[in-house]
Amino acid sequence: MSTMDDPVDDLSVTPPKTWATGVPAVTHALEYALSQTSPRRTALTLLNINQAKGFDCPGCAWPEPAPGKRHLNEYCENGAKHIADEATSRRVTAEFFREHSVAELAGKSDYWLNQQGRLTEPMVKRPGATHYEPVGWDEALGLIADELRRIDPDEALFYTSGRLNNEAAFLLQLFARAYGTNNLPDCSNLCHESSGHALQETLGIGKGSVSLDDIHHADLVFVVGQNPGTNHPRMLSALEETKRNGGKVVAVNTLPEAGLIRFKHPQKPRGVIGRGTAIADEFLHIRAGGDLALFQALNRLLLEAEDAAPGTVLDHDYIARHTTGFPEFAEHARTTDWDDVLAATGLARAEIERVHRLVLGSRSVIVCWAMGLTQHKHGVPTIREIVNFLLLRGNLGKPGAGVCPVRGHSNVQGDRTMGVWEQMPQSFLDALEREFGFTPPPEHGLDAVDSIRAMRDGRAKVFVGVAGNFVRATPDSEVTEQAMRRCRLTAHVSTKLNRSHTVCGETALILPTLGRSDRDMQAGGLQFYTVEDSMSEVHASRGKLPPASPHLLSEVAIVSRLARLTLGARPAIPWERFEQDYGSIRDRIARVVPGFEDFNARVAVPGGFRLPNPVNEGVFPTPSGKAVFTCNEFTMPRIPAGHLLLQTLRSHDQWNTVPYALDDRYRGIHHARRVVLVNPEDLADLGLADRDRVDLVGVWQDGPERRAEGFTVVAYPTTRGSAAAYYPETNVLVPLDSVADHSNTPTSKAVLVRLEPAPEAVTAPEAPEALATPAAQEAPTTAPAPAV
Ligand code: SF4
């Protein structure tokens, strides 16, 4: 396929895979890499990714083993694709923008936009213009600075995604606060905000507590609402290690994902020629949103086991020394109703009791989770209930035990640590004031959902996105796009073209930047920067490739120059020095952010250092100084007859909002993305058949219906009552106001929909997902339906 073609859906379906990785993962990764760039660049990137002297994978935030224990190839299929996508030899030039109007680009798919290659020079779309045109850096940044000076600081938004490194993130929040706002929405608002909220409330720190070594040596690891085979593939190596050390794994999911069933390690003979390692000892095929009920049932069973054999089940010493709220929690947990649990989970009581026996036989337990928990209305209570579960047997702060929210983007945790959060605590703001001599605004800023509301209502006028693809990562696509278009100015710091560049404010800017694999040369010499992974390990990342274009600036340089132009000399912050020497930024971080003392020296050590987690010292920075048991109510998800609860998810050939191909190999979906996976019994109840063409119609309170048109139904072993389809195509169905309690995270895993037979010919497919021509949509499929 030429890069100038938009892809066409041509669905074929094969049975879902029952194992992940193995040799096909290697060949697919290499195929993609070689389609993007030369064998030499491919080798250079793959030999440096995740190595102590190389660069951090820009993919997920799964940690690397200690430097001496790493493989020569310390990456997964998706990491290799991701770095190849960044190291591509394709280029988007000024000529390209002359040829394609913004309106034309807005009609292209996410896949097509990404495939055009790396951005090479700053571009501007001036008010009333139809095309982007080249612009110098000084003028581009001057346009933003002029606009920022014209408005009230709280009318500006500074968005980041997890690609941003620590140094740039620290400068961005410093700039925003010196300018006068805490409007720092980030991609965490959309994913793990529920985790941060629940863990902060119950343990006093909104991060995971475990290390890779803990995973390896746990007696029991729960993997809940998470698909590691696609979203954190090297986690499977860690789980394999757990199994080889005698530990067990319980997987809880609405789909029987390949990586949860069996893993073939591509670098081990047993993974190449053998059957690989079975991962899940128990697989709980749970209903969407049933996890809170599951952990309440497990907690009730633990309390009852303690009643039957006092002093043998609960860790009374731990509970007495380290927790508050146990009596109230225990009383509440004993009222858990089995009928409700079985209805909410769709599980048999015997399945839950089997898992309970595994828990009783385990001295150390870890619970890992991802979006399958956080993007529900009751995401926060669910994670609080998991904390209850772990506290009961003292499974926090000891080897092989703890909480593990698995972050999906490489530095999403680090960006938070650096202060990119709309509600940083006063202690952080005070430290900034001491270090830089200005008073940051005390009021909380806007998160991602509230930012969309503010743009929609005309309360926010300037949007600056440093990394990310805001309009595709966020819910309610049509509302979000209209909101962005109301802005006076939108600016995106990006490595590649994406849909957010085509959804413009009156003035729009594309500011091209260095990627992880690019060398970063500044006036002070060759620079490196740092990142923090999901397990609080902080380490250096050094790009190795010549930058994609001589006109690129690093994110640090862009933020520093914008800050200088906007703020002038006040407050007295040495932006120029920061740009020349990133070590000078780390010196300031060391004085502002707890845990980063002596930052430059400690990060110079290969592999870096691990941030302290007080929970592991038995210290809980909550108001009471103790971990908090909580009482959590669950409301049964109500699915009216004729409806399904849809979850949006990634395909295997996708990184966040960017599809690398139209395939989802592990689920057996090929050459198409507009598919909806539905349980065959639900299909029968709905009067539909496998491969029927449908429109997905979102139903939310009394509001207007939301539609995603032209999907093909695929019979698939989802749990009864639930369905699954890919984002960002289905983000259009997620209502902006449907958010998790307390965290304001969109409920993208619980979207009430009905499936309407699609009209014979789709006359007005929605852009940019118009991947299929009617003729192609009707093309016969080439493989039988999966056995379900
Ligand atoms: S597991 Fe995550 S961090 Fe590691 S190589 Fe894969 S995508 Fe990158």
C-alpha cells in the first residue's frame, strides 16, 4: 500500500490466539521496522532501546531489569514497532502541507496521517487560511506568547502526554505556574487518575508499591482489567518468572486475551520450539464492571475464614499497627450479598472460592491492574476495595506483595512526579516558590475533561499540547473537536502528524520536536534526559540517531523559549541556561521534588535509582499516618434489554491513538478496525448474526444519541452483556459527562450502546474513520468465524 492511500477495511477473521509473542512477534516487529526505515537504522535503534546507555522505549512504562540482567534485545514487538515508527525515514515537508489542505487532512484516517512520517519544520495555519505554511521558530513561539499575554492565564490550557521527559515536564509546569495557571491537564486524567485517587486516599501515595523483583517472587499475582500481551508485553516475561519461581497468576478479564493464557518467550528455546508457559492458573471471565463485587466477595470470604479459624487468616498485627477503619470495613464487608456478587460478576461462586483458596495459600500477593478497572464509574471504589483486600493479610510493604497500577505510556508517572497535575499539593507549590521566588496560583486547575468543557463554553481560548493527540485520546470526539475549533489558538508539539493538527483553532501551529531516539545537542553539549517507569525507577535516556530534520527543537528548548517570550524577565528563571544544559534543570528538580536529592549524581549511575515509596517502610502519609480501610458500595451495572455495555480498547497493532496496521492478530481480526466483538448468545438475543453490519448507537441519560456508523459484528467470547470495539474510532460514543466518581476519568470501559442494523449503503461515513468504501464493506470474508 502506498503511503498516499487511505486504508480500506477488508475484514477477515481467524480463531483468537491462545498464546502471545513467540517468533511471529519478532517477525512482525522486523517487518514493520523495515517498512519504515533502513536495516542500519533499524539495527541502531533496536540495539539501543531500553539499554542502560541507550534510550528509553517511548511505549509503555514497564520497567527494565537491572543493567547487568538485561537482554541484548530488551524490547517487545510493540516497543520495536513504536521505535521504528519514530525512527522512520519518511518525512512530512512544507511541500506536503502545500499539497494537502487542512480540510483534506481532516478527512484522512489516523493510520494514514501517522504513516506520512516525521514532521520537519514549524508550520502555521493563519486565521482564515485553508493550508498550513512554514513559519520560523521565533515567529511561531511569538504568536503563542502574544496570545497568552492577551488572555487571562486561566483561559490557557497546557496539555501533556506521557511521552514528555522529566526535564521538559518540570519546565512546562514551572512555566504554566509562573504564567499564572494550574491548567495542566494530562493523559493521566484519562487513564490512571482513578488509581492515583484511590491509592492517595488509602495509602497516602498515588503510585504502585512493587518492584520487578516483587513480581518475580510473589506467591500470587492478580492481573485485573489488563491485557499485558498487547499493552505491556514485557510484563509477560515477568509473569513467566513468577511461574518459574513457583508463584501463581489469577487473570480477571472480560476477554480471554492471548497473553493471559500462554506466553512464548522469543529469546528462550522453550519459547521458540516449546509450548511456552501457561500464564493464568485461574481465569475469571468477569462481566464488565464486576471487579468491585469480586473483591468484596473475596474480602468477605477472608473474614469468614478468619472466623472459622481465628488467628490464622488475617494479619492482626499489621492491621493493628498500620491501619484505621478495620471494624467499620469488616462490618460492611460481611453484608456482601452473594446473589448480587454473582449477578455483577457473572461468575460461579465455586470459581471465586477457588481463587480464595489460592489467596489463603499465598504469603505474598500482588494486584496489578489497568484501564479495565479505572475507566468505570466506580473505578475509585474498586481500587479502594483492592487495597482492603491486600491490607487484610498485610500484603503491602513486604517482598512479593503490594499494589501495581500498570501505566501505559513511558513517562506518564514521571510527568506527575514533576508536577504536571492540575491539583499538585500545596507542599509542592511552596517548594516551587522557595526555589524560584514567585507564588504559584493556589487554586486547582482544569483536568482533561474539564478542559474540554472550558473550550466548549468559551472559557478556555488557547490550547498548547506538548506531545499527545488530544482530540483522539479524549471522549466524545465530536464535542471535543467542536470545542478545540472554538479556540483562538491551538499549538501542538509533535513528532508526527495526527488528527489534532487538523482540528484547528483560529490560528494553529505545529511545532516539530525530537523523538526519544534522536540525539539532543544543545549549546552546552550533548544532552540526555530522564524518565520514571511504572515502578518508580528513574533513569537516563540518550538518543542515538541524527535528528529527523535540522529544524527540530527539543521539548525543553520549545518550552524554555516560549516561557522567555511570554514572561520576559519576571520571575527571574534562567530559561536560557535550562535550554543549554539539562543538568541545570535536574539541579532544580533535586531541590523541589522529594526523592530527587543529588539527582545528577544518582542518575549518572547506569540504571539510575528507585524513588522511595513510604508504604514499603510501613509509613503511610495519610492524615492519620495509617493505611485506611474503606467501605465501598457497588451499584449493579444496569443494562436495559436490547443494549450492551461497550468497552473501547486497543488492537494489537496499535499504540495509543495510532494504528500501525488494520490488524489485531491475537484476537484474530485482520484488515479492519470497524468491528464490534459481541458474545454469540447476546447476538442471538439481539436478533443479529456474525458479520452483520451495524451502527453503534450510544445511549446516555436523556441526552442526544451518539453514533458510530458502519461496524461489522464479530461473534467473540466476550462476557454476556458486554461488547468491545477499538478506540479512537469509538471515542465518539463516550459521553463527556460520563466519568468515574472522584477521578473524573471518562468511563470508556462502560458505554451503554445498542446495535442498529446499518443502512444498506452508508451514505455519509464519519470522518476520519471512513476507512471503508461500500464495495469493500460488502466484500466476502475469507476465513470462518472463530470458535466461541
Ligand atoms: S514492554 Fe513497554 S516499555 Fe517494554 S519494549 Fe514493550 S512497549 Fe516498550
